Amino acid sequence: MDNLQTTETEPVQSFEGMGATCYPEGVYYRVWAPNAEGVSVIGSFNDWKEDANPLSPEENGHWGALIENSKEGDEYKFLLKTPSGVLHRNDPYALKVTNSAGNCVVYNQASFDWQNVSFQIPSWHELVIYELHVGTFHVKEAGQVGTLYTAIEKLPYLKDMGFNAVELMPCSEFPGSRSWGYNPASPFAIESDYGGPDGLKAFVKAAHEAGIAVILDVVYNHFGPSDLDIWQFDGWHENDGGGIYFYNDWRAETPWGSTRPDYGRGEVRQYIHDNAMMWLRDYRVDGLRMDMVPYIRNVKADGNPGNDIPEGISLMQWINKDIRENCPNCLTIAEDMHSLDFITDSVEDGGLGYGSQWDARFVHSVREAIITANDQDRNMEDVVEAITHRYNEDSFQRIIYTESHDEVANGQARVAEEIANGDVNNWYSKKRAALGVALVLTSPGIPMVFQGQPLLEDKWFSDSDPIDWSRLEKFSGFATLHRDMIHMRRNWFGVTKGLQGQHVQIIRADKDKKVIVMHRWSEGGPKDSVVVVLNFSIETFHDYKVGFPRAGKWNLRFNSDNEQYDPEFSHLGVFDIETMDGEFDSLPVHATLQIPPYSVLVFSQED
């Protein structure tokens, strides 16, 4: 009797996983279709014959079977017999597809050779992130799209610049060959035009070999809306809704179509949870950035409690808690943009449990300050708030930046373009764009730079306008400015540790002269304490008296006005300083500075 029972339950017990899972015995196919009357798998292994390989009903609306003559590389679909008719569907868990409107391809996660590359993401206070769109990052031939393999060729550039993390805009399969990626058609598959699943693994492996962490954008606030086979997957739906994977009432509505997943349905929760964990486990990515979290926790993203989605909140908490427990160094980032402590507070304390969040307060205030044409209109109070704001008393619970894919599109442009429309190679645009990046790299937080920013890219971001790498030579000085700032931020030379610290003190916020002076430190003292001077005006100040936190010589570590960065820069203020006795700005000593226009000066001490 025991043997009989073991035989009857063996397929369920022995063959785990959803979709098509490779085993020595063959491929086990499993799909959730609770409203189907019968399911079979059709594919290249059975000449697409409808009844050759029926699946057996399992628990909770699942269907499964081991197909012994199926193997990696086979193309397949599920055929569902339903009250609505016979439906041909791609596998919701497909790991590889021929294209978004094509067939699924059996893929074995274990087949990639990682060659024991050992890597651990740097501590969050050490991170400098580069946001990258695979399709436009490195395009080798006109009319083509960039791939994960062509992106690998630029990793030496990123390493030389000092970036130690890249954030990939979404790489899940989407319709066509060009997209930002926020319209996932097959969430578990890697975009075929980018290089498929092996392409992402090859990129992660190469990045890790270069000492660079990989953070992946994922989209859970909606799916599709086009080329979406999970729409009305097994025929059932209500109110013209999306069926078993989606809400079928007013909660389905999002700005991107009525395709919000049903966060309250166990199988859908598992689907999204499985997706998040897969990237960390099977692709070895070091973190996830989740797109537009407000639409996961609230139907309208308006903060109205009547529109809250409690099950969306609990799903994010479950995912973040599991990631923290199973992959404690991995970083989860929320794009929420509502500046709430709740987003990055721990799950135990009732928060969503994200490690960090894109900081709307920083980017909006700083962009406004550097884009504004007239000096007298710059709001220094807003800039101070941008520098000092933090979540849950932790400076690294926020990602700070002046450019991202959102901020340089949708009616907005690159910072330099906003300053000097049509002429980014302009003294004003270069000076103030650099000032903005300097603020990103000297303020408390995890700094992020968008692709092309160090090349003084113009216009705005578009998925059909690739990065022009010839600008690296044309604006080599501007790129060097970014590299020097990043190296300083990462304390490469052991004299600016304070830039990686939690602490900031605003020594001076001069509303009239538009100057901000801040003290940054980790533990404090020589080679740690850093004084950052930012001039948001066109004026050159020759005798600017300001308090300093410690007596002695302060070495100039960085001056954005240095002529090596651009021949138009004035090369003023390039010298070390000695403090003088006498209290000033409530500090024990002071110094007199020469401050160039629209510039940043960074000082620290040797001893």
C-alpha cells in the first residue's frame, strides 16, 4: 500500500517548479489554469500535436506532466480546453521566448557556467550607481539595438569611472525590439533582442568580475498591456477584466491599462514572489529596483485610504523580508516618490522593508535650483532640505540623483539641455550640470548617475536614441570631472572618508550670495571630515569668510572649476588653505576662501 501511495504521488512530490523544469528524466511541465477542463503541452518535441501530451490535474487548479522526450531548447505552448474554447497560451513562467508574440523555449537554469566567480555587493554607503538602458547603452551598428553582450564591452569604462553598481532598466521580454522595458509581456523571460537569459547571466558574471554589482528593475504594478498571454489566461474573467492573474474590478485600473495583478490571490502572489527571488537566486543579481510602488499599495497612488490595497502592501513586505533573510546584502529599492519613512522602515516596524528609495525631495529641489536661469531665484532653503533629508534617521535609505530615465524624458530633458536649450556645450550648462552632479556625490545618500551624463549627452532619453560614445573624447574633461568626483566619493585615496558617512552639518546657507558650505563626516577628524563649498551663483568670491570644524591646514581635494575639466573654466581657487583662530559660524576657527562661479570645492585634512 505504501509503495502504491508513493507511486501515485511521486510526480507531485518529486518534480517541483512552475513552467518547464528540466530534469534528467525529461522536462516537467506545470501550469496553473483552474478554469480549464483539460490541458496539454504542444511543441517541437511532439510536432505540435494537440493530444500527444496531456497534463494531469494537480492540486489547486494546477496541471502537470513529465515529458520524457522533451529537452532544453524545445519550443512549446500550453493548449487549454475551456468553456470559452480552445486556447493556445504561452507559459506564464517561461524563462525564454522566441519573441513576445512567439513561442516559449525550454531553458535550463543550471546550464550556464558561472565559473565560481565570487562577488559580494559593496556596503550600501560605498555604492555609486550607474543607471543603464541596455537597448541604447552601447549600439554598435546604426539601426540596431544594444544587447547585454555589447553592454559588457563598456564595463571597463564603468570600472575606470569608479562606478561599482549598475542598475539595469527592465530586461523582461517586451513587445518589439525597442522599449524602456516597463511593459513586460513575459515577466520571467529576458528580452530576446537583448540576448535572452544567457545574455543577462553573462552580463552579471562579467560585471562581478569587474567588481560591479548589478541591480535589476522589475515591474509589479502592472503587466503588459500588449502581447500578454496571461490576459484571460484560462478563459475566465469578469467585467471584461484580465482573468485569474488580474483584478477584475475597479482595482485593475492603472495609468498603463487595467492590468494590475491580483495581489490578493495566492497563486498570483506566489508568481510575483517567485519572480523576485529568481533574479537573485538564478541570475545572481545583487538587488532589485521596483517600479512605481505607489500603484502597488494604492489604486490611485493618491494616499486616500479608501484606495489602499492592503494585499499589495503585504506582498511587498513578504518579498522584502524574504530577500533580507535569504540575501541580506542585496539591496531592494523602491520608486515611490512620496518621501515616506514607511517605505524603507523595517517590516517588523510596520514598514514596507525596502533598503532604499528614490528620493523625490532631492531630485526635484536640486534640479530646480540648477536649471533656474536667474541666480536670485534659486531657493537655497530647498537645497539645504534636499541635502539634509533622510528616512528613518538613515542617510542611505535614499537614492539621490539629478538625472534618471524619468527625469530626462516625459517632457523633461537632460540637465544641461534644460539649462541651455540646443547648446549643451555652453559654459552655463557645463558649470551648473557639474554642480548638480557634485551635489549628488557629496550629499548623504546613495548617489546615482544616468547613462550618458558624464558625456554631456544632450536632448532627452529615448529608446531609439543611443548613447553617442564619440562624446567621450569630445568632452573628455567633463568625463574626467565625473570620474574624479566618483573616486573622491568612494574615498579611493583615503582622504575623504566623510563623504561615505551618515553625518552632515550645514555650516552656512547664504541665501543672498547663493553659497552653501557643509561639513560631512563619518567618525570625524583628519582624512575623514570633509568641507564642501557650493556656489550657486555666477559671482566669484575672493574673500569669503566661513567657519571650519577644525584648526590647521585643509587640502583642496577637488575644484570643479579646474581648467583640466574644460578649457572654458576659469581655474580659480586652486589652492589649499590654513584656518585662522576666531570663532565663526559657531565653529572654533575660520578660513577665507576664493570661490569660483557655479563651482564646488572640497577640502579635507591630512593630520
